[in-house]
Amino acid sequence: MANFIRAIITRVTNGKIQRADAEGDNREFTNKESWGHYGFASNPLKGSEAIIISAGNWLKSLVVATEDRRYRPALQPGEVCIYTDEGDMIKIKRGRQIEITGGNKVTVTTMNLVANCTGTATISAAGGITLDGAGNGTTKGIVTADCVCAFTGAPHPHGSATIKGSV
């Protein structure tokens, strides 16, 4: 027969096998293997809640789930979210929407990036926008304020002072 205990995480040690210390049901659990779902990794904060399971011998118990209601975002039925205690999140919302929130920086690293949009694409950047084609001519056609009008010799009147491109 399996036994379950709710506990509070007191420490987590990461490696190939994550281990956790926890307290619950007037017991201390030390160096317990902490399982997660394939493809997802997390490092629970001290004070997170845990479910510890045992098949009769608490010396061989496992942490099988962790939760931290202090930082859990509110979701609508059917929504899914990956989040941190700092407010960064990827939220898969109702109505086939995906919302990505990053506090300081969001980085996408890949060989090729394709964005297909059948509606309107909007990019807003208070600090300006930089497009860099790494010298292979992929940003040709951008009109910047650095461009000189062939007719007047003055800076191009329709140039953008915030979009920069390099070819």
C-alpha cells in the first residue's frame, strides 16, 4: 500500500538525479530523489510544497510532485503555463493564443527562424529595432535615417531613426 505525505521543501540539490530535503507530518526527509516529468526541469524554491510517496518504507520514499502557490499564476480552465517566481512565463491560453513574458530578455537561438503570420504583425520596441543580416544583403530595402535621398542629397525624409539595418 502506498502512503502519501504533504511536506515543505527545505533544500534541493541538483545533478543528474535531483534530491530534496523536506519536512512534513512531524518527519524530516533527507536526500530524497525528486522526480519530474520528462522534458521539464525545475528547481523548487525553499518553502515549496511537495508530495512524498512511499510503498511502506519511508527510508525509500520519493518526491513525486512539487508546487509553489506563492507564485502560481491564475489560469482559465484548459490553460497551461510554465512560470518562475520572478514572473517570467510561457502561457498557452484559451482561443489558441500563446503569451510569452520575459522580465529582462527573451532569446531565441536556432539555425533558421520562420515566422508565418496570416494577420497583422506588430513589433514595438521603445529602444529601437536592429536588423542584422550579417553582411549577406538580407536587409536590403530598409530605409534608415542614415540614407541620403538621391534627389535632394539630404537625409531620406521617410527614413526610420529607430530601425537600423546592416548588409
